Amino acid sequence: MGSHLVREQSVSPRHTDEFKTFMKRLPTDHVLNTSMVLKFWTVDPALQKRYSQLESNTNVILGKAQKIVRKLFTLSKRCPKLPQISLPRERTLGFWLNRAQSLLYCNEHGVLGTFSEEVQSCNCATEHSNACQGTVPCVIGEGSSCLSCAPDNITRCGSCHPGNVLHLGTCRPSIANSLDHYLNIDFDMPDAEVKYLLQRLDSRMEVHAIYISNDVRLGSWFNPAWRKRMLLTLKSNKNKSNLIHMLMGISFQICSTKNSTLEPVPAIYVNPFGGSHSESWFMPVNQQDFPDWERTKLDASLQCYNWTLMLGTKWKSFFETVHIYLRSRVLTDDPAVNETLFYEPLDLDDHTSNLGYMKINSLKVFGYSMHFDPEGIKDLILQLDYPYTQGTQDAAFHMLLEMRDRINRLSPPGVQPLDLFSCLLRHRLKLSTSEVVRIRDSLQIFNSKLPNYSEVELGQLCS
């Protein structure tokens, strides 16, 4: 009777047909951690049923054993106390999950070892420490950069998740290659030196632009009534197709006739890469912590001033054209007048109401020009659809993402940052609107698959 009870009690899940079937269903093309094994365990109804039956049978056996022991104790004349029945300690679910791993990876040469998930190796209880060691596939899934193991050698990774590159069977985070060949935004001059040169309006910081205006001729007196429009443009697509330009300061020298009661009120709009005037952003002079105009008097006999706006490295941004709108306001000492009184007479021919004349001697922009390779960037974009290899496609995506982020990082101040990168594609690469939208969407989709994904909502400046 006793031996019969021992045999029934020794039945374990491992020896059942259900467990053997469960083991055959486990995938072998990548390593399974405990969580993965548990997932397969919980969705196997036959195994769950058999496991419950074994638990139930154990309780039945225990009950029978206790009855027999009590009966024998009653009949016995020499037993001083009732014997205690001791069963083997119940094996937890974690034990069986690890046993499944061990059977998969640590069951060579007829020796069963114990699989260690931490070190992805086996502990073999034999004289030869690695006698039971089998093939442990590569790690994929959550927390791993590997997408799938190599078919010819499952111990090594065969393909990686986006944002990683395969190197000698392992995945490494992808880092965008240097952009210097395509676009060089960096400026290696120290901030203190930049500020020094801008304060002195040093010619080495001047970006020579073309002055255009139908309203104001440089060096000539004009009636400041109504708004005057001027612009400084570079015509880069025509003259300097291999350069883009950074704006760091604006300066103009303006004179007024003696005893004039008018002062200039400039408004600045900046077009980053070309296109229409509507694709320009307004410069918020003296708003919040944005810099204000600095005025320096030059001539005592005539009221001549240098008006300088220094953006420096903090507020610098790309420019192709700078639009200057000049209005004049009436100076007043009346503290009750809070509003700006613009000088805009109703009758343009009424010379009796003239409050003085103005003259602009010079108008300059300061900053620097940077190397730009539009054809090289077009080739990068082409690789998004027609890559030389999968690796070159990912590399192109990474470089364009890096380029996009670095350009948009120089977006002007405002409630919402602007998408300057799309302006570059539209006007300096001369891509169609539909192409720009397609590239922008492709980059966002690729970026969403990368670890630590983040995307800032951008305002659209260029159509």
C-alpha cells in the first residue's frame, strides 16, 4: 500500500503528455525569458487542466494517507504518538517555468542543468561544468534592440529595431553621421568675440546683401510720411546656391533734419530661405526678453543715429531676405498720450504739415554664411525611397532627422516653434509642396519608432 502511494505522489507535470506537448509548442528561434514562458503557459488550457488535476490528486492522496496512518496508529500498541505525514515541498510555478527554460537550453548529453536568465547560461551539476550547456538563442523583445536572431546562427542578432544598427551580431544605437558635408551650422567663434565684433559693426561680420526699395534711396532725403518699405536680400539660389546664411544683427544709419519732431519706427520681418513675403516671421523687438534697438548719436549738427539690433548667438536665425518697414511717429512730451501717433497725413501734397525729412545712409545685416550642399541633401532624400541597402536607408533617415532638428532648433521666438526645415526643402531644394509634406510625414513616422520618441508641434511658415 505504501509503495503505491509513493508512486502516485511522484507524478509531476514534467512527465505528463500535456507538458511534453507544451514544450514542443515553445518557439526556439529566440531565447524565452520567464515572462514569455508564462505567457505560453497561461494560454495552454490542456496544461492548465492537467496541472489542476495533479494538485487535486495530491490532496486526495494526502487525505488517504492520513486515514491509513490514523487507522494503523489505533491498532498499534507500541507507538507513543500519532506519526506526522511529510510530503515533498510543493514546487512553485516559477520552478516549472525555469524547468521549461532548462529543458530548452540546458539539456545536452543526457544531463539536465539549470538555466540562469541573468547570465544567459547553464549551471550543470556534473564534473564537467558545461556538459549540459546547449545553444542559447539571442535576446529579442521588450528591453532589447534586437528584432530577430540570425537564421544561420541564432545565438547572434540578425536584424535590429529602428534606431539601431547591426554590428558583428549585436545591435548598437544608431548615431547620425556628421552633417558637415551637407550642412555646416556650427560657428566656432566664442560668444564674447561675436558680441565685441557686433558692437563695433565689424565688417568681418557683415553679410553683403542687395538693397531693394521703391520708396527710399540710400543717401537721399525723403518725406517720412506713410510707411516706407526696404529689403536686403541675398538671392542665394541665383548667386550663392552652396551657402545658407545666419542673421546675428541689423544696423542702419538714419538722419533727421534739425528740429524734426519725428522719430523712426522700424518693423522687421525675416524670410529664412526665400519665397514670398508671407513666408516671413515678425521680429518681436523689445518684447519679453528679446533685444531692443540700441541708438548711438553720430552727428551733432544733423540728428544722425546708428540704430543697431544685436541678436547674438542666443537669438540668431536663418535669413535669406530681411524686410524693413519704416514708419514715423510724432514725438510728444505729453504723459497723457500713451498711444503711438504715426505721422500719416491725409493729403500727400500738403507740404505745410511736413514735420521734417529723413535720410538713410546705410543699411546692413551681420552674421555669417555656411556651407550648404542641396544636391547632396537631395541624394539623401532619394535614399528614403531607393536605398542602396537597408542600412543606408536608416542612415539617411537619421541624418535627415538630425538636420531637421538642428535647423528647427534655430526657430525664432514665438508661441509655437516654426518648421524651418520644410522652408529649406521648399525654397532652397526647390521641392514641390507635396514632396515636402511626404518627406515631413516619413520622418515623423520613422522618428515615432525610435526609443525615447518625442515630437514637437511646429507651426508651418512656408506653404
